[in-house]
Amino acid sequence: MEFNGKPGDETAPFQFYATNVSKTAVVINSLRTSCGCTVAQLPTTPYTLQPGSNVLIGASMDLRGKQGSITKTVTADTSVGIKTLLVKANVASQPAAAAPAHGAAPVMGDRSKNIQTALADRQAVFKGDCVKCHVDEGKGKFGKELYVASCGICHDAEHRAAMVPDLNQAKGPRDIAYWQKWIMEGKPGTMMPAFATAYGGPLTQEQIDSLTVYLFQNYPKGPQAAAAASAPVVVKPAPAKAN
């Protein structure tokens, strides 16, 4: 969904309808966004979609300090898998933004700039503005919840960076040791950071172990053809309101 902003616009609003086209109930467990400048909400969380019913999902992107074309994602964690929505704002030239008040949360920068920063320092996602999304969201979580908060934000994004792999596509055998090494140490020379505290990451060994088991049990253990499954939840932009 796309929003064309005017000079002075501070937020970009978006609305989607999620419709359950299956014959069984689907639970939307949570919504998460690709960075702190974008928020999304449901009437309640978790939200149960009965067969044939729909629900309005509202999202808002903070445009302060931004120019050009900005793309973010809103990811729904549901009982039948992950669904990613795309929101895009085209922002005209903006007045210079005032410095944030003391104690206020910083506004996340341009996505391409963040990618370049991560390529220069793969641990950058655990520092500065990125802490809100890549560290704080995973605190105290384990297994699937930890994956959604700390891994899916990058690997499940529909418009993820080209160098971020799709974990559903295995290029070789992947056992417990494979997953543990990648989580703990990451991979130098790429955007994959080291998540273990011993390497400057935010995760405890207990969290890493839970994440290792989750990935080993739920993702392909080797190369295989992925069968395309029909999605039980269809997401469409909400119709524009008449003026």
C-alpha cells in the first residue's frame, strides 16, 4: 500500500483488511513492524478470524526527518504462518526536523543507509537506533517468540535485503550444530550478526539453545522443493473513504 505525502506531513496512515478465506478459524497472534518508526495495531491481540470474516489492520509510519521513498513491512504472526504486508511512503521535501527531546526515542533512518551500516559493522543492529527493534523486542523470549522478534524481522520480510537469505531454502544439510554456530557467531563479511553475548550480541545461551531447537524442528534440514501452499488469509488495502 502506498501513501503520497505533502510537505509538512508527519505521519502516513495505512489500512488493510485481513480476510480468512479458509474453513477454520485463524488466530492473528501479533503484529510487528520492520522498524520503530512504524506501528500497527489490531482491535485486540490475539485476534481470532472466523471463516469468512475480516478485520481492519491499521498502521502508521512516522515521516519526520524523512524524504524520498520509504518502504517498511508489517508482519502478522498467525496460527497458520507468517504474513507480511508492505507499506510505502513517498515523501516530498520536508522542513528540517528539530532534535528529539531528551529521553525521546530516536527516529529510525533510511533503510538503505541502515543496510550500508550493517555491511560495515554487522553488530550495528544491536546499537543505537536499532536497539528498539533488534534487541528490546527479544528480551525474555524463547523459541518461536524469540524467532519472530529477533530473526523474522529480517528473514521473513517480503522485501528483505537481497543478501538476507530465505531460511525456508536450504543450500546444504542443516543440523543442530549448523544452527547453533550461525546464531552464536554469525558470519563475518555479511549482514548476519553474532547473537551470543560472548561475541557482543544480546542473547543468553538459554535463548540461543531454544532458538536452535526451534529452527532445527521447523525449517528444512536440507535442500528440497518447497511446495506452494495456498494462503488461508488474504490481505487487501482497505477502500479509501469518500471525502
